[in-house]
Amino acid sequence: MKNFVEELRWRGMLHDMMPGTEEQLNKEVTTAYLGIDPTADSLHIGHLCGIMMLRHLQRCGHKPIALLGGATGMIGDPSGKSAERNLLTEETLRHNVACIREQLEHFLDFNSKEPNAAELVNNYDWMKDYTFIDFARNIGKLITVNYMMAKDSVKKRFNGEFAQGMSFTEFTYQLLQGYDFVYLNEHKNCKLQMGGSDQWGNITTGTELIKKMTGNDAFALTCPLITKADGGKFGKTESGNVWLSKKYTSPYKFYQFWLNVSDDDAKKYIKIFTALDKDTIDALIAEHDQAPHLRVLQKRLAQEVTIMVHSEADYQAAVEATNILFGNATADQLHHLDEETFLQVFDGVERYEISRTELEAGIPPLDLLAEKTQIFPSKGEARKMIQGNGLSMNKEKLTDPQTAITTAALLNNKYLLFQKGKKNYYLVVAK
């Protein structure tokens, strides 16, 4: 067994833990769990820190349990929320749980024959037949309202910037999460619950319940909430969350997210979101600092995370797509791009529309460049650029200002891509 706490510590993934936690982990193979609310049918990178905690836990020789909150997801965790959540239907939750299960298999070994094989559980399985009367008698009587009101997640909803209060449903969330820990402690010998620092109150409620109900010791450990160096929210882009599912965030856009983080964030994220060892990471940071403009750190971070979440093939495709925009890609590589990735690569590029009918008949290049579109202000300038070998169409030099351009040149039977110099792209769409 490796020292799990030390592993988290040097990676910057340790925020707080209860006394005795490290001693417990160093003493024996320990079962630990982390809860995920299945509020969507995909995880996003905001979940990644917690998932990496489970991954590191298993690599250090301990047993990880991923708990999907099929029951608690019907209620909504008030932690960090300024308003009541929409409640999900049972059918939606079943769908979400199935999708998330598939994603977690990229990170954890559920099929190992070793004692520390990962497990996936759903708290709906033990909550669905638990009556309210049983819950009130067996759980509700053990924790005082004063204790529950003292939790930060509750206080913030009654005081300060939000001050909106909360329903009884959300108020009971910490007891439901606490009972999950009780159940797993009893049935899976689970002694540790992990989560983000905003979960500390809910997690310690669980340890309190276990102590009162069984007299057993239980432990808590949290990771810091991930932030960006500029103070912005991690995992958010202008278009919303960065999802782990290709359905919502393509591997190209996913790769681009990591490739474009700042130097300071790259130094932090490569420790948190990869399984690279300390010596390798220290060497990469030193190499990066020698020539920051080469973005060695960002490239390795993007490579590791894209392969882990998607695949080697998806990573290679993302690199190829990136080279098309910024590197010396070939026409052949451009023709291999599917339409979705092609449009993402050239998102934001200036666009013009032309008639497919006219293109079928053939349009002289100078007419297309200066009259049908405004890529050039005049035919003279377009001719000069072509004669100077400075214009490419679909990544091939356009050398003849006379030969008509037809639909045969279209990419994905729809697009023409013109490039002036190294960085100026124009997209012509045949409609």
C-alpha cells in the first residue's frame, strides 16, 4: 500500500480530514466512498477531482466505492446552492445512473480480482423501501436540529447573501447522506467518506450517526474546491460545462479546454487530474519553465486527460484537428475531418454563403473571392495574392486565377476553406 494521504497532499488535493484518518489508511486496506448526484446523464470536469480521489485511493491499495445518489438526487443537496433544485423523476435518474456507470469505468477497475476492486452502489436501492416513520424514529431522533442548523451549508441559506431559507426536504439532505454512510459502514465495512470541501458538514453528520448507532469510528476527508488562477469558475466555458460525454463536449473541444489553461493552472491541474508521478511532473514543470511558449505542460496535461476520459484515438484526432488550424496540416488531413469537428475547429471563422447552383456551373476564383464573397476587396488584390503563392484553398495552394471552382472542391459536400497567410481563415458555405 502507498500512503494515500501523502499522495493527495503533494498533489494539492487535501483540504481537511478528521483526526485518525491517516492512521486508519496506513493501518489496513480501507474501504472509502464518494457520492455523486446523478443530476445529468453525464459527469463534467467539475466531478473529476472527486473521481481522481477514488482513482488514487485504488492505486494506493484501498477499496473505492462510487455511490450514485439515486435517492438523494431526488431531493437535491443544498451545499453551495442558492435555490431549491428541480426534482428528477425516477425514470430520468435510472437513465442518468446507467450513463454515469459507463463513464466511471474509464477511471476505476471494477473487474479486478483483488480485494480492492471498485464497487458502484446506488442509494435508491436501500432507501426506496425505507419508510418515513422508520427514518424519523431511527435516524431523526439521533441528530438535533441545533447540530443541523450549525452546518455551513444550512447557515448560508438562512443568512448572508442568499437568505432564502430552505424546504424541509432539503433540510433533511444531510441526514439522508449521513444514513448512506451508516449503511455502507454496516454492509460494506466502509470507514471513510470523501468529497469536496463543501461536503464537510454532510460527511461529518454521517460519522456522528455511525458513532451514535454503532459506536464505531468513521472518518472524513475532503479535497479543495478547484479554482482557476484568475478567480474564474473551473470547468466552465462560454458555452457552459465541459462534459465527459462526447454527446455534449466533443473530444476536440475537451482537448482544447486543457490545452488552453494558463501556466499557473497547468502546474496545478497536472497534479490533480493525471496519474503521473511526482518526479515526472516536477521534470515537466522544469522543462516548461525553460520555454513557456512551447506549452509543454498544457500539451501533456491535455494528452493525459483526453486519453483517460476518451481514448488514444480520440486524442490523436484532436491533435490532428488542432494542427489543421494552427500547424502545417495536409489537405488529406483536412478531408478526413467529420463535419462536426470541422465546424468546431473553424468556429468563429468569418463565413460567407454562395449558391450551390452557381458553384455547380463553376465560378472563376477571382469572382468568388472578390464579388460572391468579400474575402478580398478587389479582384486585383486576389490575383496578386494568388500569384504571390499566398492563398490556399482546402489546405492546397491556389495557383491558377483562371480555372473555375466547382462543387467537386467542397469539403463534406458543403464547405470551401480559404487561408490567407498563416492565420487568416475564411469559410465559404454552399447553400
